Amino acid sequence: MNLEVTKNWTFLVTVERLILDIFFNGGVLTNQSIKTAVAAVAITMSSSLMAFENQMENAIKWLSQNISAHGTVPGTVLASPSRESPNYYYHWVRDAGLVMSTWLDVRNGDVNQSVRDRIDQNIEDYWRLTLRHQTQNLPAGLGEVKFEVNGDVYRGPWGRPQNDGPAIRALSLMKWRDNLLFRGSPLAENPELYASSLPANSAIKRDLEYVAHLFYKTEPNGKGRLLEIWERPGDFDVWEEVRGHHFFTELFQMYALRKGAELSESVGDHAQDFYNMVADKIESELNYHWDDNRGFIESTIYRDDGIDYKSGLDSAVIIAVLETQPYAYLGKGSWTVLDPRVQATAERLESAFKKLYPINQRLGAFRAALIGRYPEDTYDGVRTGSRGNPWFLCSHYMAEFYYQLTNELNTRGELQITAASRQFWNRFLPSDTLKLSSQDPQWKPLLKQLVFHGDSILNHLNQHVGPFGNMSEQIDRDTGNTGANQGGAQDLSWSYSSYIRAAQARSKVHNQ
Ligand code: NOJ
Ligand code: NOJ
């Protein structure tokens, strides 16, 4: 943060206390147009104050230190440099795949050739390291969770398999491959990246085959069939705690197979029908996760092991929706930010965490609630059985949700409100609104409010970022402290990549 920003910030906090609490909490400013005017001023102030540029530079800088770090095999993405309490000094398949997908966006958004060269090298190394990871003797097959920094699999006890990993990794490598093709790079055609041969001998195809065969069984008579959900063993969730069938995991799997089908068709290897058949199955089963009575998407169904005290309301749902949004054109239109079920889940999460965390009791106009993994969480960043906290990454994704929603509404030019999404929209519109189109006078103010809400989450987080832009995993729910011993793993790669995503989505709003 530069000095000017800091000064402005102090000023802002004062103004906020003096006037703007009225905006959300008081009863004085009830007229919609005054509210809108205040929101417009607030947006202008807050966006300049957030110093996106500055924070973006920091996030990129700190993230780059975790990629191919000194003492690790090139291509290794450290979850965090923290080696004890907690020890996150590993390459997690999930974290690495998500981070590398963002890293490619950073590359493409940067005009500096040396930055581009460095990132190109990082991603190429990540792919070569993936080949090494995949071809070892793995205790849980390709659902193996994490690797040592020398490239060997981690063999200690862990919640395995975690089958989101291979789907995320395949999506990340397919995105890179598309980009290589677009740039005319010969690497795109490298047979170790994608080749039709079976048994699979390329990074992408190995993961696709693994994912597809979790849902498909070949009988002794040689005929194959799709397995029903109760016939398939569960696996561990994104938070590594519950074994069952997870919305997060399945959404990534469905889109990995859809994208794989598109790729397969483009190279003429005839796997597309198989991949699409399995994807159809997953897509229809995803509906089992919608709980109409409770009004949110239930994270895990058919739980068969691991912790048993979760309500099923979980940020993982929102994260998966946002991360797979670029592939939505390959699906049937469900599970996007425009899906009322997704909106309902976002609202339920926000209101649950708002009540739960003391730090969310002192909000004011410029701060919206910080978000954790799920309300019943007891993991404090070092041990389970303690108290869960807000997470940087969960809060970043919630902010991104509002930016992506704004962008999608802008494109669509129309909003439909259903019984499921009623509570979500009641916060922004009169409660009898059923439909709104871009011609309506309420349309622009609505979009402004959505952006403002996203900004309010980032503003709140901004107060807990370290003086040099550092982000750990968590933020203490009472004190707001982060950093060593208070916020779990320091410099968590995923905290930075989720920040970069939110800021990128925010800048797309600007450009409209
Ligand atoms: C328990 C946490 O809840 C989980 O997310 C984490 O991965 C493991 N402990 C290991 O740190
Ligand atoms: C714990 C998180 O729950 C999990 O999602 C993540 O993969 C690891 N930490 C590593 O960051």
C-alpha cells in the first residue's frame, strides 16, 4: 500500500462511520435514488481506495515465489511455504491445477515479455512434472492428493483419493493447450500433452480416462455400463474431511469430460461419445444435490466416512461454479451464477457467516461479511477440533461471484427471480419483483449495487492483508488477526490466485 492509499483509507473509515452506516443500517435514507447516488459515490471511492493495481502486483509477486521455488523440482506449486504448524510444503494436485489456470491468465494479461517467458516456463514445467507424478506407483491412483517437492508422491496417511484433482488438472492443461494452439506453438501437438492412444500415455488423456472410468464399469462379458451413485465408492472432498459424493468434485469432473470430448473430437480420436455419455450422467446426478426444503445446494450426498457434523451448506459449491464458468457453454445451462439455486446458496452462506463470526458484527457500509469454508468448520489452520475462521479464498470467490453475476446479467440483459432465489434478490430489489430487464430504470442501479457488494467484501479483506500484501489461509474470527500462528498457513498460493481472479473479474466490470 502506498501512503496516499493509506491516508485515503483512514479518511474513508471516518466517513464511513459518520455517514454511511445509515446507508445500510439506518432508516433515514430510504429513497431508492438517494441510496443509489450514495452507492455510486461509494463505488468510485472504494475502487480507487482498494488500490487494485497495487494489491494485484503483490499477489502476483507472492504467488510467483511459491512456483518452482528454490529447492523444489521445477513446476512444483507449493500450497504454502509453511513447513510446520501447519506443514503445507507440498504440491497439492487441486491447489496446483487451480493456481496454474490463473497463472496462465496472468501471463495473457501481462505485456511484459520477460513475465510471459517466465510463466510459459512455469506451466511447461508443471506439465512435465505432472507426467512424472502420474507415472509413479500411486497408492490412490490418479486421485492421489499431494506430492513432495522432489516430485515423489506423499505416502503418509491422508484422506484419499480426492477425485477432484485429476479433473482440475486436466481442465488446467486443456486450457493451456488451447492457448498454445492459439499462439501457434508446436507444444500444443506434443503427444505427451494429449494423444488418442490407449492405454493413455499423455497427461490430459490419463486424467480424462481415470475420471470417466470412475463412473463406468466393464462387466466380465466385455460389455460396459454406467454405475449408479450408490454403486460407486465415495472419495474425499475438497476440504479433505468427508468421504461421499460431492458437488464440487462432480462439477469439475463433468466439465473436464465435456471439454475432453470437445478436444477429442477436434483431433478425431472418437472418445467424445464416451466422455459425453459419462458427462450426461454426472450432469443429471448433480441435481440430487439441490435441497428444495432447505433451499441450498447440498455439498455432499451419500456420505460414507469422515466428519459427520456438516449441514451441507458449503462455499465449495460457489468456488466450483465460478471456476467452471468458462466451460458453461458446454453444459446445459445449469450451475452458473445465473442459476437461482446457486444464487440461493450464495445468500445462505453469506447470512450464515454474517451471524457466525464476531468480526462480521462490525460491518458498516463498506464491509460485507467475510466467508469461511462452511459454518460447522472446526479447523483453525493448524488443527481440527478447534474453531473455524473466515478464509481469504472463500471470501475472494464470494466477491468474484458478484462481479461475474454482474457481467452475466449485463450480457443477458434480463433477470428472472424464482422462489429459490427470492431471498438473494430481496437484499437488492423490492420483494415483489419477478422480472427485470435492461430497459427498466432499476437495472443499472441494481448492477451497481452488486458490484458494490463485491467491493465491500474485498474492502473488508483489505484490512486484514499484511503490510506487504501478504495473505495467509485464514483470518481470526474474533480479532481479525492473520499471519503466522493466527491465520493458518502463510502466503497460501490459493489465497493469491483467488484474489487475482476476483480482481480480474472486477476489471471486466469496469470495461463494460
Ligand atoms: C484438516 C482440514 O480441515 C483439512 O482441510 C486439511 O487439509 C487437513 N486438516 C490437513 O491440514
Ligand atoms: C486445506 C484445504 O482444505 C484444502 O482444500 C487444500 O487443498 C489444502 N489445505 C492445501 O492448501
